Amino acid sequence: LVAEWRRILLEQPELLRLPIIAGIEQGDSRRAREALRTIWQRAEWALIEGIEDTIGGPLPDVDLLAHTIFALLQGALLRQIVDPDEAQLDRVLHEMRRTVLLLIADRLPRGEDRSDR
């Protein structure tokens, strides 16, 4: 999980940067907003699929969890731009992992922690 997030941040930062820049620049364009929504939905579905594959099934409000992960990744990207120290990036990514695992555990039915799968 952390290795994939790290790879995206270091090798494909445009995947996270593009929606931010386009969102700021789009103004009031309905067409641009629709294009951004499509990009966002694809990213969200990829995250949802990865989450559900990892835990072995559906999760309540998984769309909100995907949204949170995407936002955390964008925050990590901004941190990396300002402070490109890879040791700090690793600290941020491990904290993200901890946060995401807590959010997943909170959504699992009680007594059914499947995060170690």
C-alpha cells in the first residue's frame, strides 16, 4: 500500500496534480467540471476496487474512504513539492497508512477485522 502510494507520488505526481490545477483553472465551465468529475470518479473507482480487493469484500461508505485517501495523497504531494525530503515522505505515507487502516477498521462489522488479509 505504502509502496504504491510512494511510487505514484514520485513517479506519477501528475495523477494527483492535474485535478487540483484543472479545478482551480476551470472557472465556471460546465464542460470542464464534467471532465474533472470523470477523472475523479475513475480515481475513486480504482481506489474502491483496491480497498475491496484488499479486505475481501464490500465496505460501508467506501466511496468516502476513497475520497479521503485521494485527499491525503494530494496533501502528501503538496508536502513533497514544498519539502522533497524522501525520509519525510516516508513518515507521511506511514501515517497515511495508519489513518486508512483505522478508517477501514471503524467501518468493519465489530469482531471482523479483515485488514491483515
